[in-house]
Amino acid sequence: MDGDLGAYDAVEVRLRRADTVILLDFSLVRCACQAITRSRERADFWRWLLAYRRKYLPVLLQAIAQHAPTADVLIFRDPRAAERFLNTACPERSEGMRA
């Protein structure tokens, strides 16, 4: 499952089929810096980003608990932790990066 499509997201359908859920829960500062360097964002994006942890993350966690109760849930709070996981899960990935 990738991304958040807001009101158009059918997260429940995707969660029912998931055996593993990877949630990237990076800090507000990190996400804001990435958004600034990526492109100009509309005001609704900034409102969503500011409200994410308080309003949207609890809803997402509840949906995961309800629709993917047997899935492995991995929450990464920084990119390095996600990178370490990927290198462990896919050793050939880290070998290719060293070359």
C-alpha cells in the first residue's frame, strides 16, 4: 500500500489483503523539509501535514487494527531505520548500493 489518497483512499480494501504494513511515521520537521525541497505545496497539504499526528494517524492505526489484525505492523520513525530494515530484508539491495 502506498501513499494517502485522502477522501479517495480505499485503505480498508488494501489492508484486508495485507500480511505486512509498513508505516513511515517521520517527524513533522523532516516531512516539511522534504516537501519544501520537492515542490510548492498547496495550503490543504500543509493543513493535512500539521494535523497528521493528531487527526489522521490515529484513524490509520485504528483501520490497521480493524482490517489487518494479523498483519505484521512495522513503524519507522526515521529514514535510517527504514533503510536498515530494507537492507536486512533484501541483502542484495545493500550489496548493490556498495558497488
